[in-house]
Amino acid sequence: MERINVGLIGFGTVGSGVVKVLQERNSLLREKVGIDIRLVKIYDKDVSTKRDVRINKRKILTRSLGDVLYNQEIDIVVELIGGITPAKDIILEAIRQGKHVVTANKALLAQAGRMIFELARQCGVCVEFEGSVGGGIPIIRALKEGLISNRIELIYGIVNGTSNFVLSKMAEEKISFQEALKSAKRLGYAEKNPALDIGGIDSAHKLAILSLLGFGFSTKPDTIYTEGIERIEESDIRYSGELGYALKLLAIAKADGDQIELRVHPTLIPESHLLAGVGGVFNAIYVKGDLIGESLYYGEGAGRFPTASSVVADIVSIAQKRSSGICAERSFAFSSSIKRLKAIGDISARHYIRFSAIDKPGVLAKIAGILGRHRISIASVTQKQQRRAKVVPIVMMTHKADESDVAAALAAIDKLNIIRGRSIRIRVEG
Amino acid sequence: MERINVGLIGFGTVGSGVVKVLQERNSLLREKVGIDIRLVKIYDKDVSTKRDVRINKRKILTRSLGDVLYNQEIDIVVELIGGITPAKDIILEAIRQGKHVVTANKALLAQAGRMIFELARQCGVCVEFEGSVGGGIPIIRALKEGLISNRIELIYGIVNGTSNFVLSKMAEEKISFQEALKSAKRLGYAEKNPALDIGGIDSAHKLAILSLLGFGFSTKPDTIYTEGIERIEESDIRYSGELGYALKLLAIAKADGDQIELRVHPTLIPESHLLAGVGGVFNAIYVKGDLIGESLYYGEGAGRFPTASSVVADIVSIAQKRSSGICAERSFAFSSSIKRLKAIGDISARHYIRFSAIDKPGVLAKIAGILGRHRISIASVTQKQQRRAKVVPIVMMTHKADESDVAAALAAIDKLNIIRGRSIRIRVEG
């Protein structure tokens, strides 16, 4: 039986999960794919903490990267330490050493994916990364293989479990953002410093990967317009719910001629849209292709075993491909028709806008007048009744309007003395 | 550049769709996978009907199967004629001739899959069949690759677009089964003779394939308990909707120790379940694995281009794998822990039951008495008010009850002289 040797970099939660799966499923995988997958080295800075898997520590565990990177026996290096430094150097060196790479490192792939894939192509090795987007959901495979002959038109992703949990919790329990976040932290769904998740940065990383895969368009994540969920109020979820919409943090990629829209922001989608039903920490990626039409992939977006499931699938996939010489990464070398990123000011969308206005006659006329002058037409208005309040929320849905017009109109409206506090606007999709 | 030659059997709707995709995407695929895919022969009985693709008819189109099967040039045979005869013989002969096979033939794979895969293994060739279940949805790939290290616990599939369209239409427009079916026919979503679709047979075929893939358990589709949607009344959809459930035709596979439940029947699922939102002709497959947890795959379940998308993905996948010698089918050779099919009488489920009873005192006591004697406990009862009607519907939800008990109780109740017409029962899942 053919044998493939794996070296693991990072013996943390996911890393030890991978070890567990490889141990427990070794014979199943031997039967299914006819390949014996052996874990020969594990690198971690910390070799003393007890993990819940049994390994031959003396033989396998090491604090020296070289024991993995320069080990002639090792065919596949699995990188699970995350972050840019030192993961980037480790992966590049592994590739130069002729080793295939499996990683779940979305930050690194978003930042340096194209360079990594290009080096892999030159060195004739594979880089697989199913765990980087959507945890256990086989979305990378779907885009690379199942949908290979499609022209992808649109991707909507709920790709950050923390944000989705917070928004779902706010909606279900009618609680504030802060309360929902506290609950997420208590349950282990949010990190101590959740800025990357709730600020949309993590979603932007994943969107950069999806953009490369789906559209052949590579861009640094910091070029992607990114807005988090920090400013969302419970009332916005409630009001938009009354209008038939659900509020989600969406990562959006949309082809438009030779341009692509890439953006991450809180988004209203019709309650009938399948994405609206994706609650809690779950992730889902909605993909529209010219041949398949609409499709959706749903599952746990993170976690030890979902991610380990994807990592092991990648190991198996490389084990199956490597002897064919087709491992050299090509998938991203295709000449995309997409040439550039559309500026956020150039997009147009329907909007939900909430103004906080003083409750007196003529207010609506003033707001509507400014909107009109900025070519924004109003689809519906509701003034929310609040007993004896001096300041009342006015909720508007607009027809499609240019982003730059909306920004200019809101700036002008927020300067009116009848307006208290910054107006809230949320884009609508679907 | 490496080249792979394809012979196509069947130049109908999907077949000509595949030709179109291969032509239009040839250069994209060359870039993405570095392989030149050439269509060298197309077999069809009918070589005169005009199709909407341009081919060199004289050189490529043939009425002789031998021109494909015994053509030394051809590496992959794509079978798209459907049905058992002559598709089975064609595929088996192609395999014996050392050709890889791509097919979307669910009826054949359900009937003879294991035999086909075993012969393929012996002959060292691949058989791919992404188009056989869920049209363009890459569910086969997900189960074979993405979820390879998972123990699959449960699959729920909405895998028949016609039935799902009819049920969705009945629910949305509050119309009868017959009216909804008529509308499906008019829109081309139902065949003239829709028995295979609405009777659940097509779903049972797909379930047999999912069972083999997900659980390594092979069984003939006629051993699968199958109940169609023909007897569903609009009122059942309405009443169950009031109770918070959606009605779907589900294909269910559930592991239980060394047994497996395989069944196709109308099923109530909670409205909060993602499957409840799958409307119209769409398909979705919900898979629970021990590592990934819950996952769902959604898309168009049939149609020319969704299916062609899957067929071309299979061709590409074989083109990538064949030089590695790992094409020999193994995926189904794993020793499953599942040993036998659970008899339908042995399952247990919650039930929705609708009785049509004469509206007089004591009726409910009689029904409840019989249910009690059969160990069926009632979760809720509603007597639907109908003005001046002598016969009224009584709707009950039961707690979990054994299938055989429910059958016996209903038989006894339906014999009561206070009952008019056969009682309706629908199983509940999720």
C-alpha cells in the first residue's frame, strides 16, 4: 500500500483534532483511498502541555521547525498555527523543499495567496486550504471542482460565526449588541478581543480567498470595503424584520463586466432568502453560477472537528493526486475577465435608513427634499411611534441609489438641526 | 498539453448541453487544469434532429455504439441516455474496454451501482456520477471527498424537484394536489406521466446512491420504503403549517447501530429547519457527520445546464486523476459498520394524524382510547371547526411512537363507525 507522510506545524486545538482524526480513521481512509497516511512529525513551540491524543512524544513531537521542513520523509506539511508570521515563511520554505502544503490560514492566504500558489506551481506541489473558509463546509472544493466550468456571477457569504451568532441572538432575544456579544464570549463563540470578527476583517480575509477562487481576482484584504456590526442596534433588526428582512453580516462578491464588487457589511436580505435562515454560529455561502444557477453550502464555520475534517480531506486529496504530477497549482492561473476592483463609491444598492429626528411638522419634508436632490427615491417610510419622546426614529427604504449619493445625502441630513445623532444606513441585497 | 478524448452516448437535452459547455469553456478549462478536453464521438439513435450546437456531424456524430465503445482514441465515455437498458450494457462494456465512465443515470446506479463500481475497480478505471443526484449540486463530491473522514449519521434529501414544486405550490397558493400538478406540467416541471417523481421512486433511486456513498450500504431501490405525495391534501399542509411545520417529500437515511433506516415519504419538518425554506424545483441535501456536524447543500436539482455543469466537472476530475492510477474505484469498498436495512415496521417517529370524524360527543375519547392501547401518546389535538359540517377533521400530533403501533391503531380507528374515510398520517422529522 502506498504511504504518505505528514508533518504537522501547530499542535493546538485544531492540530490535535487532526491528529485524533488521522489516528481514529486511519483504517477507514486506507480502505477508502488505498493510501496509508502517517503522521511522522509534529512541531509546536509548546511540547509540554498535555493534549487529549496519545502520540509517541519522543519520536514525533519537536520544537525544531527543521525537523519538519527538512525532513526527507515528509510529503505533506500541514500548517495550523495561523497568522502571517511565521506561517508565511514556513509555508514558502515547505514549498521550496518540494513539500505539498495543507493550511487553514485564511489571513495568510488572503494576504499572500497568489504568491504562495505561484510558487507552488513553479515547484510542482499542491496547496490545499479547505479549512480556511467555512470550517467543515466543502466550499473550496465546490468552487475548484464541482463548479469548475461555471462563470461565477455572485457570491454572498455568511462566513463569520461570531458575528452571525451575535446578530441572531440580538434578533431572537431582542437584546443589545453588547449583551449579545457578552453572551457569545461566555459561550466561547467570541474571543476576548473580538475586533477581527465583529469588525468584518475576518470576513474580508475569507472574501479575498473566495474572490480568487471564484473570479480569479486577487486583491489584498485591506482594499476590500469592510464595515462591521458594532453599530447595529436591536431596533434596526426589529424594524427591518417588520419590513420582511433579516440582517446578516455578508461578504459579497459580484462580477460586473470587467469589474468586481467586493465588500463586507451588515446587509438586509429578504426573509424568504435561504441565507436569512442561517442562524447562530453557522456559516453559509451562496453561489450563483451561469450553468448551475443558485446554490448554497451550509455548515459549521469553525471549530475543532469541522476544521479537522476539512484538513484531513485535503491531506487525502493530495495523497490521491500527488503521484499524477497534476498537483502543480493551476486553478488560479486562469485569465480572468475581471480586471479591477470597483470602488465602493461606484456601487449602487437599495438602502434601509433610520433617522433620529425631532418630532415636529415639516421634518419629513426636509429629509425627503435632500434625498430627492441626491437622486434617491423613497420606497417606503415609517415613523415609529414612541410615547412622549421628543426624538423619534424614521425608517425609510429607498429604491436603488448610488453609494456616493447616499453618503452625500446622509452627510447633509445629519447636519440638520432637526436630526439627533448619526443616521443609520444598511444596504439591501437579494 | 495533455489531451483527453471524450465519447458521448446520448445527444439529447443534457448531452447537447455538455457539448456546448465543452466547446465554450474549452480554453478556460485548459488554463484551469492544463488538459485539453476533446469531444471525438457522439452516439445517438437520432442523428438527424437539429440541436443548438455546432459540430462536425460527418466526423463526430454516429449511430454505431461501437464507434464509441471500441474507439481506441476515447478515454472517457459519457453516458447520458438514462434508464437501465441499454445504458447498463453500454457502461459495463465501456469499463471492460478500459474506459472511464461519467454518467448521470440515477436509476441505473441505484439498481446496479455496486456491480458497476466493482467492475471499474477490477479494470482500473473511474466512474463519476455527480449529475445523478441533485443536478448541479456537488453533493457526490462533498460525500466522497470533503466529508471523507466523517462517519455519516444522517441524510435528509429533498431530491425530487417535481414533488417539491408541487408541494410548494400547494402551500403558497392553497390549491389542491391536482391543480398544483397541472401547473407543474404546464411549466415543464413535471413529465406527462409524473408517477416516478410524485410517487417517490426517483427519490428512492437517489437515496440508494446516497446510502452507498454515505454509509457504504448498498440496497436495491425497491427494498426502500417509498410513499409519494399523491394523497397529500392542501388542508394537511395548512394544518401542519399552523402547528409550525413544513411538508416536504424527504429521502431519509439514518444510521442506527449496525442497521440503516432508508425511507422516502412526505415528512413534516419544523419551519425553522433550513430544509423548510427549500421551495420550488430546488433540491437540498442535509448531511450530519460526526466531525462536521450539520451541513446542507442546495441548488437546482435538474435541468440542462446544472446537470451539464456536473458532467463536465466529472470529466475534468477524471482527466486530472487518470494518469495517477488512482482512478480504480475504491470509495465504495470500505467495510461499513452498517449490516442491514431496518424494516419500516421497526422505526419510530412522531406523527401528524388527521382523522375525519363525525362531530359528536365521545368521539375523541374513542380515538384516544385506541391510541393509548397501542402505546401512542398524544402531544396535541385540534378539532378544526367547520360550520354545519357533519364530518370534522381532528388533527393530532403524537409523541414518538413505533411505526407498527401507529399502523395497527389507525387500522382499528378507521374501522369505527364514527370515522369517515381513511385517516391521514405524516411522519415528523428534525
